Amino acid sequence: MSHKSNSLKQLALQKFKKNFWGVFSFFFIVLIGFISIFAYVFAPDDSQYANQMHLAIHSKKPGYNVTMLTMPSKIKVKQNSFDKLFFGRKNTDTEIPISEYAIKDDVLVYKEYASDGLEGAEKTVELNIFPNNSPKDFIQEKTFLFGTDKYGRDLLSRVLVGARISFFIGFVAVLISLLIGIFMGSVSGYFGGKVDAVIMWIINVTWSIPTLLLVIAITLALGKGFWQVFIAVGLTMWVEVARVVRGQIISTKEMQYVTAARALGYNDFRIITKHILPNIMAPVIVISAANFAAAILIESGLSFLGIGAQPPMASWGAMIKDHYNYIILGKPYLAIIPGLCIMSLVMAFMLIGNALRDALDVKS
Amino acid sequence: MINYLLNKIFYALLTLIGVITVIFFLFSVLPGDPAQMMMGQNDDSKQLAIVKKKYGFDKPVTTQYLYYLNDLSPISFHSNNSEDYTFLSKGKYNEASLFSLGNTTTVLKKPYLRESFAKQGKRVSQVLSETLPNTFVLAVSAIFIAIVLGILLGIVSALYKDKWLDKTIQILSTFGMSIPSFFSAILFAWFFGYLLHEYTNLEMTGSLYELDDFGEDMHIKWKNLILPAIVLGIRPLAVVIQLMRNSLLEVFNQDYIRTARAKGLSEFQIIKKHAVKNALNPVVTAISGWFASMLAGAVFVEYIFGWNGLGKEIVNALNTLDLPVIMGSVLVIATLFVMINILVDLIYVWLDPKVKLE
């Protein structure tokens, strides 16, 4: 006997599955999420923040190839594999792009790479700094799939690692906005009266200050940095959640199941959390998807202005800031690649938000 | 009606006091000594003490807050003692004296936004009056583009619901909402101002007023408005398209549209006379929302196109930590926002007679 279940959740899920862009965006977001968690596994440059600079080969075209000599450092950093996997290798080695090399007796002679047809300086290094006196493993061909940025860092790695900030800020900001927003919204909507008036006033005040400027003010007050931005964005976005929750609660609290719960003598906390909130989650979910997108946009904007994530941390907005002057120097991809990344991630969240709105039948 | 308006205005004032409080306390917990910021590299301790005294930085934060409120309030109280911060020194407030009581004078004045840190002695109100009109021109042009194009594309999208035309417009409008404004500004400046410069004759950067070739006269250059206005209009345009489409689709289901069809009116007449006006309400309500996103966008757009507006001024002030300018800008924007909200409420009442004044 087949069991046909028709719960609201399942109906919504069925509807969601039929929405091509929604499903597409879902898998896209899962993919980006996976990449951002394991960024250092995928990144060709797995040093911390993908920050291995080679000034000699700055701003090279995508697919650029060079022979790279790695000078092993005497300082050995102890790092456990978990740390290395998730936060990148703490790198003390120096990488030198070279154009040619030869081994003579017990020294390695190499010519430093120089662009624009210039002759690089010839240098020698004793072979005994390499393990087993063999530099073979330390001289490798390196390909930069997306080219290099203005400090000669691998752009692909920076992009991959940069996905983290965008993703993470979405999570933190949405979490903070949900915690504050649901609390304020439900208290305000459920109790009404003076509490409502005060909370509405706070909402209106926050609402009247443009988000970007409020975030800037909070960031300045807390000090530049990436946690500060997370908190600042969360502290401004709760307003929308609170408004929606309040509106929903006001219309729900007169419903019979709430009256029934009250008649059974349940306390307010239980009525709000167990009876009302589960019934008004649909619009909150939709708003959260939109907030996720908005948070990514705001973070990229702040980083673009230089008050978001601070260097050497990789952030898409900061990458555009560093490179938008290069678009007239014939290297527009340096700014366009991170820009496309921001756009596609934001768009995925918007599309998933739209699909959820249709599936959950929420009126905008 | 009068009562309704008074109520609204009272609430708006209450909101503004909240905004002032938030802004003041956020900026007063800022690490760093504001007096030192004003002095720059100069670290003469005597002068520092004078500056601190002059601007009231030597007082506790709550007193400074009261001073700030007093400076901003149109009706304010001032001490006759020249040692006090509130002393009516010449040319500071441009006040009109109302009456004196004992040691304090009550005056009527324009809100005093203090002086810029970075531009020695320049009033914030002066800075704002130089930049705000440019931003206003930019914002109005952008909104104009957004409304005209948005309503048109929204109608087209609703008429061809679920056809490829509708789907294309939908995807494009989601696209428009997803693109960070600084990124679209960079792309437009590059593409139309640089790559296609020969054909468009547009520049990558430029403001509304530019010095002529001899560096003598300021000339208005409308040409420079085109790119920033389009870029700033992208996001509101995307929003208007969505709102217009959805609200038209709802209107199409109404009885009066069926009646109009039954009467044998042409499709064009139905849309023009019956559907569009009724579908406009949500678009009007959203104006206040766009205004906020508009100003946020303006910060980036002005910065990239070098447009001499409030947004660019804010970025400059951020780099020099020119707190009075930042605070003044935020306050002015919040005030505008609150005023526009009242205006939108009134327009809404006028558009939809069903809404009662309460």
C-alpha cells in the first residue's frame, strides 16, 4: 500500500522541485558552500589567505605559466592537519619565479624571472639547503589558471578563499538578524501596547538610517575588521525580520488555535514558540534568503570601500577595489572575475528566495 | 487631515531624535580622540586643551550629547558665559534671539551641524549644501529612468506572462538586483566611457559642474549625468519591474477588468484606463524603500564616477575620519527619508481613496 503524504512541507517541497531556477540555485549554493569550506584543498596556493606573493609576475594573464623555485625556509612551523586543511598552510618558504636554472657542482644557478624582455638577475644558492641536496622537487612548473593579481598572487586561489567571507557573512548576519528580529517582532506583536510602541520606535529609527551608513557607523565604532562587519550587518538587518514577524503575529494571535492554547493555560512563551512561530515561518524563511543576498552585497561594498575584511584576508569586494584600476590597462578580468562571483552568489540567493516564496505561497 | 499630518510629524520628530541618539553614541564610542583628529599631526598639548574646551570634548559624554541636541534643535538655549560651549559667539549659529532669562538666552536658529575636521573651519552645512544638490539631480534622474522604464517593462512582462519575453525580463531584473552597484558602475564606466568612447563620447568620470578648458568658469555638463544615472537606476528599475508585473497580474484578475473586457474595450484601453492606475499603489509605496537603496548606491556610483555628491563626500570623510561630516550626512539623509515617508503616505491616500486617514 503506498502511503501518500500531503503535509504542507511536502507540498511546498514538490512545488519547489518544479522550479528550475530554484533547484539550480540550490545546487549552486551547495557547491559554493562546499568549495568555501574546503577552499584550501581546491586552491592551488594553499598558504594562509592564499597570500603567496611573487611581485615579479604581478597581473599576468589567465593560464600563465612559469617555472617556480621554492626556497625551503629554515623556520619550521608546527601546524596540525586540521588547521592546515581549514585555515591554510602557514607558509615560511619563499617562492621565486625563474626563467632558467642549472646545477653546477654544489650550487644551483638560477636566473630570476623578469617581465618585458628584461634580463633577470643571476643568483646562486647552495644545494645543501635542499633536503638530500636535490632541488628537483623544489623547481616546478606553475600554471595560474585565472592569472595573478597585482601582488603576483594566484587569482584562482584568492577567489576560492574569498568565497568564505561572502558565505560566512551571510550565515552570521542572517543568524543574528533572526535571533533579534524574531524576539523583538514576537514580543512586539504578541503583547502590543506600550511594548509594541517602543519596539516599533526602535524599528523605525533603525529603518530611517540607510543600512550602508549604519553598518559603516557600527563598524567604525567597533573597529575595522571582519567580525565587526558581521555583527554590524546583523544588527541592521533584524529590522525587516522583526517587521514581518510582528505583522504575522498580530494577524495570527486572534486565531482559534491560539485561543485554545490560552484556554489550556499555557504560558505566553510556550504559545509563541510552540504554537505561533512554527506557523509563521514561511515569510521569515523567504526574508532570510533575501537577507543572505543583501548581506553579501553589503559586505562586498564595505570591503570595496576598505572597511570590511582587512588584507591579507581574501574578499571579493576587496579584490575589486585592488584591481579596478586595471580595467583600463587591458586587464579587466582582474576586477571582473570577483565581480561575477559576487553577482552569481547573490543571484542564486535571490532566485532561491523567489522559488521559496512561490513554493511556500508567501505574498510579497 | 491636519490632525493626521501633525501626528505624522510628531512621530517623525520622535524618530529623528532616536536617529540622532544612535548616531551620536555610535560615533562617541569611536576609538581615538576627536580633538586629536582635528589637530592632525600637531600635538601641542596646550592647543589640544583649547580645542577640547572649544568643542566641549572635555565634558562627560552625556553633557556632550545635550550640547549636540542643543546644536541641532531649531529652538535652543545658550549661556551668556563665554567660557561655556553653548556661548553665542559671533557667526557661529546665525541665530535670531527670542528672549533672555537670567543667564541663558533662548534663540531660534537653523540646526547647527558643526564644522568639518578635515576642512579647517568649514561648516558641515556648507559641505552639504555644495554636494546635496548634485546627489539630488543624480537621484531624481535615476528614479525617473527607473519609473518610466520599469512601468513599461512591467506591463510588457505581465502581458506576456510566462512567455519567453516575460522570462527574459524576469531574469534580467533579478540580474539587476544582484549586481553590486560599484561593480556595475565600474563595468559601465569601462565599457561606455572607455571602450566605446569614440562612439558615445562619454567620459569615465566627471561631475555635473566642470571647469572649462581655461580653468576659469564652472560649466554644467549634462553629458556626465548619463552613465551614473543609468547605473544608479538599475536596482530601482529591477524592483519596479517586479512590483509592476506582480500587481498588474493581480489587477487582471479583478472583476472590473472582466467587466471592461465584456464591454468590448480594446486591450490597450483596458490597460491604460483601468489596470495601470490601480496597479501603481505598490510602486508608490516602495518609493521610500528605493530612496534608501538609492543613497547607498549613490555612495559607490558617485565615488567611481567622481560625481561631486554627498556619497563621494561620505567616502572622503570616511577616509579622513571626518566625523562631523559623516554624522551630518547621516542625519540629513535620515531626515529626508522620514520626510519622504510622510510624502509617500500622502500620495498613497490620494491614489487609493479606500485608505482612511487615521
